Amino acid sequence: MKIGESKPVRDTQPVRTGSSRAQQTDGATQGRVISDNTTIMGIPETELTPKVRDAIMALMQELDRFRQELDVAKKRIAHLETIADQDTLTGILNRRGFVGAMNRVKSYADRYDTPASLVYFDLNKFKPVNDLYGHAAGDEVLRRIAEILSQNTRDSDVVGRLGGDEFGVILVNSDLPTAEAKAKQLAEAISAESYNFDGKTEHVHAAYGVYTFIKGEGLDETLAKADKKMFAAKQASNS
């Protein structure tokens, strides 16, 4: 073509870039993905009939109810376990709970080679209180003894009623000299407490035996040896 010569321009058609169609396709795809993601128990909702959907929803509600009942049952079991380990009169551990705690402390002491000691208390002059003033007076004494032991020991220590007028204290991280000093202090606190019954002042005392845990020794043997030491001290105080 020569310079200056013009050539008729043909009508131009819009160029198809494919973007519009792609956008439509993407939109449809996104819509389908969203729809497919709406599922009930892994089944797309579009594939469920109304009856099946209702049945599944009912099952899910029933499952939620069972879960709630299971939570309540677990809490009830935990409460019953606490009651089973607790002395109903004094609120401290009973013998069962005390032995369980003793097992845990002893296992820890054996594993990490840390000292722990058991103090076994038996009350002196407690029976006359029961005989003279009745069981209500005796119960008051037992509750007060439990309070004295609990208030004068650490949170890490363990206090329990082993039966009748016998109490036990587990002193964590305490070797024999430390435990003996603490046991003496607790016994003095028990003796210092006064009780007023029918206008009369009474005192209760405590004999005690101290025994330090030995690695590998059984719980029954540990309790028996502490009890034996306590009995020897009780006999000595009565002689």
C-alpha cells in the first residue's frame, strides 16, 4: 500500500478474553462448593430427603442429650468418690482416703528419693469424755482434733482419721528429726486445747509414733510400724 492511501476499516468485533465466561464458571463452582459444604454428618444436604434429614437431626439431638447426661454422671461419680474418702464426722480423710493419699506420697518419695514421714496419733483420756458426757461431747473433741491437725500442717501434708480416736498425718519432705519435732508440736497443741462440758474443763492428750517411709516397703508395713511406735509411747505415758 502506498503512502496516503487509505484502506477501509472493517467492523471490529469485541475480543473475547474468556474472563467473563470464566467468572461465570467460577461463580457457579463457588456456589456448588458452598452448597456441597453444607452437610449433615458428612452427607450433603442436597442428597437428603426431608424425612432422612429430620431423622438425623433427631439423632443428633439425642446424642447431645446423652453427652449432657454423661457429664452429669461423671460429676456425680467424682462427688461419690470424694464422699467415699471423707470422714463424715470430721470432714478430713477417712482411713480409705488416707491410705490412698499415702500410696501417692510414698510412690513419689520412692521415685525421687525424697523423705516423707508418717505420724500416728492416739488420743489419751478420750474414753472418759465419752463415758461422762456422752457421744456428742466425744464427737466435738474429735472434730476439734481434726481442726488442730489441719490448721497446723501444710497444704502439701495429709491429715486423716484412721478410726475411732486415732489420727494420721503424712509429712511430705520431712525426715525423721523434722517429723519428730512437728509431731511434738502437734501433740502439744492437742493437749493445750480445753473443752467445757457441764461446767467442767477437760483436756485430751495424744500419744504418737513417728515413722519415716522406707523405699520399697509396703503401706501396711509402714502403718503397722508407725502404730507400734505409737503404742510404745502410749504405754510409756501410762506407766
